[in-house]
Amino acid sequence: MPVVKSISIAIADESFLFAKVLKNYIIEQDRFHALVHTVTLTDLISQLEDLSPGILLMDILQQPNITETLITVKDRCPDLKVIILSMCEDPELINTLLNAGIYGYVSKMNEPEELLDAIIAAAEEKIHRSSVITDFLYQKQQRKYGMFSKADTISLNNRERKVLQLLWEEKSTREIASEFFLSTKSIEKIRQDMKEKLGIKSTVGLLKYAISNNIISVSAAEPCVRSER
């Protein structure tokens, strides 16, 4: 890992526990200094000018208009470099965020080392090309030439596959959220992202897709598909 000067980092995530654990992890790294962790970006924005962090790590699930949020952040701290750390891997959203000037997009499913690489890259004025971004660019190129359908060109990550499996097992949104230690809002967002990624309109459609592509394990006693919660 290249040698860089001390990097100050702010964290905004809807999960207080995750943000606190991440802050402690960052503090343990050489040259990194975590200034603050907050549950909402609104809380953080009010502190940005006083803190003057070099890098902001943020999730996007609680942001209804992420583009406007990034504009607000950049207005407060023009030199701040934003790295998105999220479970959401929607290609169109990634494209919007790249155009808005983020320096990296790291999946929460990745190893911690990838986040450290992204922080180093941002500190060196470079965009970190994570596996999420690389996959998006590949899929974008494939769709450009119309070689495959939307569902064919987009794969589901391990968390999305697990959510589908639990839906098939008739788990409620609350029960699924408990499995991942997430909010019900986060699970609903994951489900909606899958629909948009695959061009599917309903949860029933998601399960049909999962079955036809051997994504989930279908038991002998097939459950009735519940209506969406």
C-alpha cells in the first residue's frame, strides 16, 4: 500500500453499530483518522465545515435524492472526496453517482481491504475502480451493443441471492432484516433494486427468475408465495 499523509475520514451510515465498528476499524489503520460517525448525513452535514474531513464514507439507502445530497456536501466542503459504501449495486444508480463525482463505490459484501484501497486512491486524487464499478462498466458495454437481455447481463450478489432464498422460505421482511442485522427499510431497498436490475415488476417475478436460474434451493414442499410486504 503506497505511503500517503494522514487521512481524515467522516462516516455516515443508517446503522449506528456498523458506523461505530467501521470507525474503530479505521482508527486501527496507520495514517487513517476517523473524525466522526453519524447515523444520518443530515447530522454530519452540520459538522462538515468545522471538521474539514478529507474523505466521506457514506451509505445511500436513506438518501431520497442522492444527487442533491452530493451537491449539498460539495457546497459545504468543495475538496471533500466521497466514497459510497453500500449494499445497493443498481447499475443506473452507480452511473448517476459516478457522473456526480464520487471517488469510489465499494460493496459492503467486499473485504475490508478493498475499502482501504479506495480510501488510499481517493487521497491520491484517483477513482477507485472496485469490482462493483468494473462489473457495471462491463454490463454497460454489453447492453450498448444489445447482445443480451437485461436479466442476462446482470448478476445478483450473495446478499441478494440470500434474500431471495429467504423470501422463498416465506420469511417476512422483518425476519429477513433480522438475519442480516439490518432495518426493514434496507431489505425493501434490496428487493426493489433487484426488480430494477432485472427488469422484473413483482416479488413473484423475482422468485420465478430465481427458480429458473437455479439461484435458490427449492424444497420438496413448495411454499405459497406471499404477497409483497
